Amino acid sequence: MNRNHAERQAKPPHTPTWRPLAAGRPAMSPAWWSWVASRDSLTSRLISAGTGRTFRVRLLGQGLGKPRADEAHALRLPLDRLAWLREVALCLDERPWVVARSVAPLAHLRGQRLERLGERSLGSWLFRQPDLERSPIEVTATPAPFHPLAGPWGRRSVFRHGRFAVLVQEFFLDTMTDELGLPSR
């Protein structure tokens, strides 16, 4: 991971408390429910909501590292196992609306060269896979432990394509809330 990532990791990160999607619904406005519960491509939804704004994936860092305990648990990995980690900001007109962290076990990469994605969306590749399976969505009201900007909701799920698996965590930011006029929760 890059130097900025290492500096952020030096601070004690807060661990998100993940709950099943249905458990988060009572605290979630209908407007947020439509974003958090959607199972289609978040990239496509952001581009559509951006109404003419320029969409960009800003690569914050990627490389080998140890997943956090909650990430290892979601992927059923031993705690000491290395994985491919990637952190990005999904921006509209250079303003981050969502930050995301992907964790792929090395044994599950199966020849996928994910480091070549650069500033392209992982979702743009995932949603083109005909056999893509997605686990149930989990939600949190805890901010992203890898990024300083706050937001109302985070979600995560595991995507599987054949023997390939990746945990994708997406945290919606206050920037998005403000610019789309969404309720605070």
C-alpha cells in the first residue's frame, strides 16, 4: 500500500460493526435504502445520479497486506493471511462521493491481474462476469476505517466469479449526501 495508507493505518482504526441489511432498514431513510440496498453497479448509479458531472475512480492505494479481522472473517481467511487490498475514491467532478476498499484472498485471484485496473472501477469488470454471485449485503453506520471523510452508511458484500472472490466495502460520504440533497440517514 502507498505511504498515505501506512500513515492512516498508524492511527488506531475503528472497526465497523456490520449488520444484515434488513437490520439497518429501520434506521435508514427510503432515499438511502435505494442506494444501500441496490445490488446493481454502484458505478453506474453514481454516473446516472451525477447528471453530467465527470466520474472518476481515484486510486488511493493497492498492494499486498493483511486484512482487518472483520474482513478476514467475512472471507473466512486466517488472520495472518495476506490478501490483495485496493482502496479508491469514487468521485464526481473530483469530489469524493464514495470510498471503497476491496480485499481479495491471494489464493482466490486465479490469474486475475487486478493491479492493472488502475483508475478503472472494479465494478465495471465484476458486473461483466456472466457467473457473478453476490453475498447478502451487510451495512454499518460506522465511518470508513481507512479514510478520514465521514458519511452516513457503509455496505459490504463478497463477490464470487468462479473460484475468484473479493470483499467489496463501499462507504457513502457526506459529500454525496449534500450534493444529492439526501437525508442525513
